[in-house]
Amino acid sequence: MGKEKTHINIVVTGHVDSGKSTTTGHLIYKCGGIDKRTIEKFEKKAAGAGKVTKSAQKAQKAK
């Protein structure tokens, strides 16, 4: 049989604009819930809207 994944529930609280969605998205990415291609698509869309994500800034600096 295949490896079973453990499901957990997480609650993230914080003030407005404190990075809750960014942190949660990064956690899901690091745990393998979002692939790199999808992240790149989101970053492209954000850049097109005139927004620069911190992960995009880090990726640009790493190049």
C-alpha cells in the first residue's frame, strides 16, 4: 500500500497585513502541497498586477 498522509488542522491568527496568507502558503509549499510551477504562476500574476512578493524578491536575489 502507499504511504498514508497525516491530516492536521492549523489555525493562523494575526493582525491585518501581518503575513498570514503568505506564511500559510509558504508552509503548504514546503510541505509539498503546492508545486514550484504553481508558485511561479502566482508570482507572475502578482508581478503583472504590480505586486512583488517577498519570495519573488528572494528568488531574484538568488539568481
